[in-house]
Amino acid sequence: AAKPIAVTVSADKPGPVYDRRIFTQFAEHLGNGIYGGLWVGDDKSIPNTNGFRNDVVAALRNLKVPVIRWPGGCFADEYHWREGIGPKAQRPVKVNTHWGGVTEPNTVGTHEFFELLRQVGAEAYVAGNVGNGTPQEMAEWVEYMTAPAGSLADERAKNGHKEPWAVPYFGVGNELWGCGGNMRPEYAADVTRRYATFVKAPAGTKILKIAAGANVDDLAWTEAMMKIASNQIDAVSLHYYVHPAGGWPPRAPAVDFDEAGWADALAGAFRMDDLITRHSAIMDKYDPQKRIWLAVDEWGAWYAQDPGTHPGFLRQQNTLRDALIASIHLDIFAKHADRVKMTAIAQMVNVLQAMILTEGNKMVLTPTYHVFDMYKPYQDATVLPISIDAPSYTRDKWTMPAVSGSAVRAKDGSVHVGLSNLDPNRANTVTVRLAGLNARGVSGRILTAPAINSHNSFTAPEVVKPATFNGARVKGGVLTVDLPAKSVVMLQLR
Ligand code: AHR
């Protein structure tokens, strides 16, 4: 039998808070992310409340989604908020030039977004238009949403909402290096300073300003943003997607992959650790106190669109592989919780690595959803340092640790340890030394499935779902875990 993998959790050396905003989700006007996925309007055949599907909202409420980022993405930098307020019949119908060239009815606008937030119980992360909007337009949107008085507040009241809304997070554009305006870093940093100047919170409130950050390993971007704009902003974002099979454009199939495709994608997920380390090192130079967050506000797997789906809708199935991609990321964010205070998986419903897929009145929860559910106790918990002496799992040219993990002490005092076995062929036994913790019992949940590409569909929605885990025991301060191949396990210690 293989030697057990030695893990130490230092419950006696509590680290930073695992911010609940790490579980932020991104909902863009893209494909069926909003229309069909969240919003069904007055379609009576799909039960809804004020236009938003009851089934999807209930599933999101269960996840305790803390924040929703909206309306884009690339969509944000050509979104004009005035087109999405007032009587729906009078709102202009535009072309969504980024995503599929379909018409955008503007039926979901500012008021509808805040209704979604109310139903889900989440806070607003609004992404402003720097690309083809003006600082004045941005300032007026912020005023429309947040001002207690004045003519924009009156207009908001006339449109149905007297009280100002809270906008705790505001994005100063998106991907200014690309779809947000193809800017060079120094220019983008200057533009960010200028636009951020006019994002003003009413007295007694705060709006945290998030600068559009780097693409993958563009360290020069982070350097310029920090050097030039750090006195105007509160966070810098980072976008990194896992693209197996050779990068951009996305070409790997979401379901029809073999073990090489599994290893390629999981190695891609591990890359996030190195990226955060390198971007954070630059941020440390300019902000050693770590006032400014690194907000990884787009992450996840991006495959070729599912066969037969609308071009530009980024619709992809979600398999057990995606569950592991999610758990690896959530573990990496624990390691960097001193700087990473917000991340947003892309995206919420029907787009990229989605939590939820819908088709007409049907809904299915993806393996990624279940991982987010299992990691819920991490929200605002305290990170406990973990060391994992794992052997490598290697397939073809991809090598990575066979086990990923993280640990936290939740707000109620309970300790949670997440462990993922990346090896699709071998179970691994893990012995966890619990320094500073006198645990008497353990319970847990496991997510695994028969095949690496097992997934949930509308006809078989429960192929991949969490089950009670009985493979862990504690004795004399040591936790022993029999970790099945290709699995995510979340343990709770008593
Ligand atoms: O999430 C899809 C797209 O990916 C977003 O609109 C953009 O910001 C990124 O390139």
C-alpha cells in the first residue's frame, strides 16, 4: 500500500479571514445567463417572482451568494444604464455585439438587478462603462442608484424605488486591455484615476472601487495600475480562465475528454496559485499594508461551446472535472486570503463554469454548485495554515500535487478541512495532524462520480451530488482520511 500523505493543520496559528466575498458570482448579459437563466419575465409557465425564476433563486439562496457582479464583463463597457430604466416597453432594443449578435431588450436593468439581489440576499457589485461611456454617465448612474435626494433620486422613485440602494462594490470598467477599450497599461491607469474620481458615495456610505486588472500573467498591467492609480482605488482585479488543449481560443470539449484532458485542466487550475503569488508580490511593493484587494473577479474553466448551442453564448456542460477545478481554486484562495478578499466565478447560470444550467422550465445543479455548497462554512471563517506533503499526480506532460486542501475555523468555532484527490485512478490515505485542536469526532460529505466526465443533465440530474462521507476517523489528535480517487471531501471536526 502507498505511504499515507502527511498533512498538518495548524489550528494554533490562525491566519486571515476567508472573506465571504470570495464566493461572489458573476452574471453577465451573455447567452442565457440573464434571459432564460435568471429572468423569465411574465412567462407564466415558469414559476417566478417579479420575473426571476423561483427555482434558480432558491438554489442561489441556498449557496448564500454574498455578492453578484453585473452587467458584465465585456458587456459592461458598452452598457448605457439609462436604456435599462423606465417603462420596459419604451426601453431600446440593442444588439449584443460581444455575445452572439442577438438583441438585448434591456428588460433587465438597474431596478431588476436590485430585485434579483433582494431575492437572493446578495450585495451589488456593479461594473461601470469606461469603454464607451463618459465619467459623467458613470457618475450619474452611481448617483441614480445611491443618492438619498436630488433629481436622479426623484427619477428613481418615479421608476418605483424611493429608497437609495447600497452599491458597496463598483468596477471601474472591465478588461480595459481588451474589450474594455484596448488600452495600454499606463493609459488605462490614468483613465481609471479619472473615472474613479467621479464615483462618489453619499455621506455615511462607502463604495469600494475595483480597477480593471490584468489578464493572466500580465504583470506590467498590475505594476502600472498600482504605481499610477493605487491612491484612487480599493481593489485591482485579475482574470484567469482554465483553457485546456492549448489556450485561446477555447477548443477543449466540456464533456468528451480523456485523462489527458483531466490532467491538463487541473494543472491549469493550479496555475492560479503562481499567478496570485506574482501579482501579489507587485502589489506588496506599492501597498505593503495590503489595503488594496486583489479581486480575482473572473475565474473558471472555459471550454469550446457545447455542440449545437448558439455561437457566442458560451454554454458548456459541467463535469466532475469542474468540481475539482473549483475546489483547487477555493483552496488556493485560502492560501492567499491576506490579499485576495473577493473572487467571482464565471459565471452564475448557463455561461462557462456555471453553478446552474436551465432549459425552459427545467433546472439542474452542476458539480461546481455542489462544491460551492460544501465550502459554505468557509464564508468569513478564519484560515488555518495547512501543509500537505503530497506525491505528484502525473499524466503526460502535466504534473501536480495529488491532493489539494485547505482548512478553516468557522465563525461558530467548528473546524472544516477540505481535501481533494486529483488522481483519477488511485485512492489516497491522508493523515492530518491537528496542531492545537482536540477533536473528538468527524463527519463529512463527499462529491465523486463513476467517471471523470460524469455530469448532471436534465434527464439525469443527480449523477454527481454530495453524499455522506464515512471514510474519516479521529484518534489521538490525528485525523485519518481514506480519500477515494477523483473526489472532493469536506470534513467537519467536533
Ligand atoms: O466571462 C466572459 C468574458 O470573459 C467576460 O465578458 C470578459 O470580461 C472576459 O473576457
